[in-house]
Amino acid sequence: MKKILVLGAGKSSPYLISYLLDQAEKYDWFVTVADMDINLAKSRLRGSSRGAAIKFDVNDSDIRSAQIEKADVVVNMLAPRFQHLVALTCVRKGKHMISVSYEDRRMRELAPDAERKGVLMLTEIGLDPGIDHMSATQMIHKIRSKGGLIKSFESYGGGLPAPDTLSNPMKYVISWNPRNVVMAGESGAQYLKDGKIKIIPYHNVFQSTWPMEVPGIGLMEVYPNRDSLGYRDKYGFTDADTVIRGTIRFPGWCETWAQIQRLGLPNEMLRIPDLENTTYAQLTEMLLPPSDGSEASVDQRVARFLGINPTGAIMEKMRWLGLFSNEKIGVKVETAAEVMTHLLSDKLRLHDDAHDMVILMHKMIAEYPDENNRKEEITSTMIHYGEKAGFTSMAKSVGLPAALVAKLLLLDKLPLSGCHIPTHPMIYEPVMKELEVEGFAFSEQVKQL
């Protein structure tokens, strides 16, 4: 009996676990779900006899080593900061690891040992990164097979509420780790535009937006995501003068979050005493310059400090979030970022009568030297909707690609070792084929330039 170890039972794991349990019935596998919250892990099993839940602390080296040693494949759904720790143990124990987190330098340094042990360390196999890599690589190979050169590459993704369930002023719902929403853009961003490198520092990311028309949805806004320059090498864009990866939001999110960021609320470094017994208004007041002695309220002082309309849309959204409320925070948190994580989790919940969607969109300009330098713009779009009171689109789109790779490994259909992201045809060809069957299909538009 082959064994799968799933590390993490959070918001992105439910569909992954459900799919693996269904496959376990078919192929005589066993699935162990490991999480700090044993009750959450148990709830993901749905009473299946093909699975077990365990309490798991990834920092406990004895428990980590023992559980990984028992497994044939480890699916790591933990926070990115634990990825290298899990991967290092997997390599030492000679076990395959699949992760939805971004690859980093420390992962790449494990490549020789992974090759020597004959195991696969696959990262970036979720939605974004993940499905975006695989679908983009398919497009790129198709263009190159016709003799085309990629002159411009833009790739955008986002997890959002479906347009028919925009139930709050922020036009957003928490369908994945809320901490990642709060700390988005913390590293800044850089990309290539018209042959020039553009660097966006953290405090300007949400003010560096542009409009984007999404087929079937309408006008959205996008902001640059992390380091796009690294994808020149990953995709081999030697001829491209534009390489951009970005995040999609409904219009209005970025201008609001830019001001929340300016206030300093997404800060997870400073420990603030007794936050549990502090009100939201008191926390917000801490972030303002010392009072000038006027009788102005906290919200009036915030508007003055930020230089925004005190009765405008941004302030109304801040009020709706509760940043000026006299309600006590009431949970054990230590930082302003943890307060915001708690607040967004509560205010931006995805209710049972609503559903989410994910969007992926690639836009490429291809030039064909053998056809008198003919140029065309290819736009490929995927829009997938979640279920009301069921699996979210985010959980399915993040979890399913990882589950499909686990199945390939367990069925001995993926003879690949070393450290990879899913741009290898042995990965993306079978996975994309199954994803399309599951409803993750891309529509393509071609315009001659």
C-alpha cells in the first residue's frame, strides 16, 4: 500500500485531500493529513477509512522525520517559510515532495542531492504559480513550433468573488491564506517593460496599477507581482522586451489597500503590547502622528494624514472594515498584521450563499521572421467558478494540480528527479489534459498586429 503525507489542512487543502482520498479507494493508497490543528485535519477526511489525521509540528524534527520516512510522496501545503525544512528532510529520506510554494535559491541548491537520491522536488504546482506556468509553457511551445519569437509576455492571475456575489464594499473574499493577502507586495516588484527594467518598492506596489479588460468579466485592475525578471530565464525569453507577471483585482481594491499600507497596518515585525484589549480605533491612532490638540476624531485625522477625501470611497471602506471601531480586538495577536489578518478573515468571509472564481490570463505578442515579421497578439483566458457552500475555486485550482502530480508519481508515470517547477512537458502535458477535463479550460483570442 502506497502512502501519501499531506502537510497542512488549511484553506487550500480540502479539494486536494478529497481527490486523493477518492483515488486511494481506487488504487489502494492511504492518506495521512498532518496539521497543528488535529480537529481541522480530521474534518478534511470526511470519515474516510483511507485516511488518518495526526497532530503535526513541522519544527519537531523527530516527528517530521518519522512521518516523512513512512510516506512515498509528501504534499507540502504549509507556509512557504517551512518549504526548505520539509524539502531537506524529504531529500535525506529519499521521498518525493510536491509543493505549491515558490521555488527559492535554497530549493535549487538541493537539486544535486535530489538527483542523486532519484527523487522529485516539485515546487510552484498550484494555481499561480502552477497552472499559469503550465498553460503559458504550452502557449510558448506552440508559438515556437511555428517559428515564432516571443516579443512580449504578460501573465495575470487572481482569486476573487464571482461577479454575481460581490457582497462587500471591498469586492473581495478570503479564499486562501489571509496572511498572504495582508502581506501582499511586501518584497516590492520588478518587471521588464519595453526593454527597460522597472523596480517598484513595497510602499508603491498598490499605486502602480493599470486597467485590464478580462474577457467575460469586464474592466479589472492589475498590479505587478514579485520578481518577473526571473521568468526570462525560466521561459527562455531572449527576444522579449516586455515580461510582466501581475495580480488581478476588482477596481478599487488597490487604492484602498495602498492607504492601509501607508498607515502601516501590514507590519508583522513590531510586537505591540496588550493588543487583545486594545480597540481597533486605538490601534489605528497608534499609527498617526501625535495629536495637535484638536478635537478631530480618529477617522478625520486619518483622512488628513493620508491626504484623502474624508467622505470618499476609501474612507468608507476603512470604516466598513472597522478600523475606527471602538470594539476590542479580542483575540491573542501581537502585531498589526495579525490584527488585519483576523479582521479580513471575519469581514471578507465567503458565505455559503456566495461563490468565488479564479482568473488566469496570458497575453503574448509573437513575431514570425519567416513570414515577413508578421506579428500577432494571443490572449488566453481561464475563468473558473467555485461551488456555493462547497469547494472553492481557489481550493480546487491550487489543490488539484498537486494531487494530479502525486498520482503520476504513485503510478510510476513521472520518471523525473531533481528540483523542478512545472515547465517540463512530462509534467504539464498530462496535468493540463486532466485539468481541462475538470473544467479548467482556456479560451484563446488571436489578433493580427
